[in-house]
Amino acid sequence: MKITVINGNSRHGSTWNITQKYLQRFAQNQEVQVTEFTLPKDLPSFCIGCFGCIMKGEQNCPHATQVTPIVTAIKNADLIILTSPVYGMDVSGAMKALLDHLCFMWMSHRPQAVMFNKTALTIVTTAGAGASHTTKTMVNSLKFWGVRNIYSGKYAVSALRWEDVSEKRRRKIDASIEKNARKIEDAVNHKEKKGVPLFTRFLFRMMSGMMRKNDYNLTDRNHWEQQGWLAGEKPF
């Protein structure tokens, strides 16, 4: 299994430790190849809203040298893992900066065909509240990229440090990891049997209709035409 992990911060705290538990669990049953990025180290730049990626192509992003390796790893992965602790009731600023840079991959612009058969996992930890909203931010991007199977791990650790997480809570975390891991392995190994979500089908159809009328952004329209999607082909 090829796994791409994008860490939403650089601390080796609760989020990092739970992510490592997932990776160790996956490695028990199969060979895994992990490509890991740590934010903001691997993407220190904020999106500046120049629309270069959307109107002219992602290679025109002023931060393309930082973004391209991440996109390549995402496209090559069997499993994409996005992680973030709760910062101000949402994802870390570094994770948000990455998601902003990748809006060109949304179905409203230039979705990548390979994404429609991907499996993804979001991992969120919090000392208190905010896990659901933080998870939703990452899941929204995954949905709009077209990712077929999305799983979430939301962990209220009730501690500021991983070392202070109670044994009882750690056992619950381990049980959740085991449950999620089994589902994820099944999704990755039998993706052809997994149905395409209704949301994906609906949004793709709606975007197809919009692209047929698109005369303002030929970069997006040409992408859809080259894939054969405006002639009735589908990536799933």
C-alpha cells in the first residue's frame, strides 16, 4: 500500500502519535510505502489568490516547486492521510494553506481522474472541542477532489500532551484505529467493488453541464474536453 501522509503541523504530539499508530497497524498486514510531508516546512507559503493555477494551469502557481511534489505524491498514493490538531476550532493555518493551493483540483475546475478511485483518512485531535468542524474542512476538499472512500478519526484526547493522555482513552483510541484500519484496507484492496458516492455523481454531472457552457476559463474547459468528460465519459 502506498500511503501519502500530510501532517498539518510539525509537533510530535497527539496527532502525530495517532498517525504513527495507524501506519504501524497498516504495516502489520502488508508492505507499506510511506511518503510524508510536514507542514509548514514542506509548504511554507500561503496562497496569494492570484488565480494563476486556476486560469493558466497549476504550473503557474508562484509556489509550484513546493506544491507539485505534494500533488504528485497524492496522485500516486493508494491512501491519502490528512492530519491536523484543532487550531481555533479548525485546521491549522498550514493545512488550510495547502488546501487553498489545491483548489485547482476541485471538480469545479480540473479534477484529476485518478482521484475518483482514491481512499483517504483524516485524523484530528483536540484537547476539548472542534474536532467535527476541523474534520469537515479536510473532508470537504477530499469530496471536491472526487475521492471515493473517505474515513475520519476524531480524537478528543483531553490532554495538552500525548504523554498525559489516560490509559483508558488510549485504549479507546486503539479500538477506533483498529476499526477504521480494517475498513480502509478493505476499501483500498477492493476499490472496484465500492460504489461511487451520490454526492460525487451529482456534482460531477452538474460540473459537466457548467463546463459545456464555460467560455471564460478555457484552461478548465480544455482539461474536461481532453479527458472526454464533455463527450459523456466518466472517471469512475
